[in-house]
Amino acid sequence: MSKVLSIILGGGKGTRLYPLTMHRSKPAVPFGGKHRIIDIPLSNCINSGFRNIYIVTQFNSASLHIHIAKAYTFDTFSNGFVEILAAEQTFDNTGWYEGTADSIRKNLHHFRHQNPSHYLILAGDQLYRMDLKKFLNFHKESGSDITVACTPVTREDASGFGIMKVNSDSVITEFMEKPGPDKNIDDWKIPEKSLIKPNDPNKQYLASMGIYIFNARVMEECLNSDHTDFGKEVIPAAINGKYKVSAFPHNGYWSDIGTIKSFYDATLDLTEIRPKFDFYDAERPIYTHNRNLPPSKVNYAHLSRSICSEGCVITNSTINHSVIGVRSIIETGSFVEDSICMGADYYETHEEKEARLKEGCPSLGIGNHCRIRSAIIDKNVRMGNNVSIGMDQTPPDGDYGFYHVVGGIYVIVKNSVIPDNTSI
């Protein structure tokens, strides 16, 4: 009988998502108002019946550890676990993780105790839904040693991914990492006789999703080397070696939300009538920490094309095409458009508010008569009155202290204090 060990890679620095990763790891970044990015791969595993799950972490992992401990505790009568393996130094391994494959290699002594038949490797920063049981069944029925989940992409998008050449039986024959736009890759198109049939005829190339299934023996053999990265080294070496490596097609929505722009776009797409990724799926829910917060209170406000999470208080304000996170406070006369407000980790008491106001410090949330556009407001921000963000100017990309500008998007750093009448 198969025993699948699911391993979610959560140890990267997340430099492309900075400053959202200034105080947390990439998988711990809040997403969609009330979730964290890590909830996506975890929910895919749980919904597929794979409940033996490890999360491998290294950088800024405290926030992620707290979230996992609160959200993913299976009861005594069910088989399964979600455990975090933080980077550790031992007598045999005195260094930190040097890449995705290296993080698995340095934890094999933990994994072997589970006696798995297969390893399922998942990325911690992607947005998608997948029936991972179908992925496993395809792997076993094809007699593959390794199977790579892939998604059809256009020629333009292929430049940013590792792409694969397959034969008519979906066996991968070659792998190329991020071909530039000037490189001729016409012979890398999906074969007409292939079992892989893209939904979009413009998507004629196969991109690796960074999701893999390995037979346990094959994983051990592949990691008995100095290779440190799956996509750049392990998979190409396996294709060119003695292993059968197949491609499993995923024709549904998939997005790498590892950059500020892709994160911003994917989050605001949730406000559409038919979003590309739908949280409102009763058969495949996305799980997260149950906070036991009260319903949101809306006092004489106007909300349009927006998502408002629980525990918010919005007073006489206008919210348009925005995602409002848990415990968000938005005061009288404020305007928020095309923005993501991540909310807060806690409420302030009346006494705490009064004490801070005497010190000249604004309360948690967005003050009176603020105007905000094209912004990501990270958690626990204290914004005074009459603050203007993104309304009158667009400075060059860069680090401006309590905020960064990335591709025209204002990112307000977590725990920032913004005085009254600030305009940026």
C-alpha cells in the first residue's frame, strides 16, 4: 500500500516579495483577507487525503510556526500530522539549506522513520487547486520514477519558467531553465499526438510547477549527490540519467505569487464575480486558523467589488475593488481603492487607544479622511488622519523607510506608524 509523505518547501528568503517578507517567511504572508499562502498547498494535501505533511523552513519562520500550531492540529482519532522542520545544525550538517533539494537531503533522517513509498514535493508560494490523488495515480500507472506537475503556458510566459520537452507518452526528454525570449524553442511545443491537451491553443509549451512525486528509492538515489536544487539540477540530471521522468498536466488555474505584482494581482482578482481562484468551493475548502472573531460591522459605508473579512469595523467610508483583512479598522470619511489591507493581529482596548493618543501615536487601522489607492497595507499599521497614499504622485520604485514602491504599488511595512497629514 502506498504511503505518501508530503513535503512543503517553505525555506526561501522571499526576496521578490520583500517587504512583505521582512518579518515573516513567504508561505506565512497573509492572503485573501484571512488566510496565509501556506494554507493553499496544505489544503490541497488534506482535501486529497494526504495527511502526513512536513513543512521545511529556514528564514523568518516564527510567524509560520505559530500559524501552523494554531490551525493544523488533527484530532486523536485520525491518522496524520502537520509538522514543521526548521533548519538545524548537527554534527553531520553544520551549514544551512543551500537549495530546495538540499533542504530535503538534510532532513532525510526524519523522513525515513515514516517509511514512505513516495515523496510529494510542493512549493509553498503558489495559488492553485489540484487533486493530488490523480497526480499520484498517474505517476503509478505510468510506471514513472519521477513525475513533474506541469502547466501549459504561452511562448511569452515560457521565458520565466523551466520548460519541458515531452514525447507522445508524456515522458520528459529534455528540460530547459528559463529560455530567453530570443531563443528558438519551436521544437519544444507540446506534440500534436501527446496525451496532454491544453485548454488554450495559445499555450503550446509545458512549464514545471515545481511540484514533484518521487518513488522513495529514487529520491534517495537522486540526493546521493552534490545537487542542491530540484529544478536546476536534480530533475535535469534524472532526465538525462537512468530514470523515467513523466509530465502530469494541470489545466486549471495556477499562479506563482512570489512577487509583489503577482501577489497584488492575484489578491485583487478574488474580488471579481468569477475569480480565477475561488475560495467559495464547498467540496475543496481552503483551511486556516479559526480566530473566533465577531462579524464585521459596517456603519454607513459603501463597499463595491470588495472582500471584507471578519472582525472589521468600517465607518462611513468608501471601499472599492479592495480586500480588507481581519480586524481592519477604517474610520470616517476614508477612501480605499485597488488596495489590500491586511488588518491586525489584535484589537486595542479603549484605555490603550487613549494612552497612545496622548503620546501622539495613531490608533491601529486607517484614520479619518484618508485616501488610499494601489497599496498593500501590511498588518498592525497605525495610520493617522488625512493621510494620502498613491493619489497624487507615483515615486520611482525604491525603499522609502516605512513604505516601499514596487512596480507602482505602495507597500506599507508591517507595524508602521504614519503621522497625520502624510502624503506619499
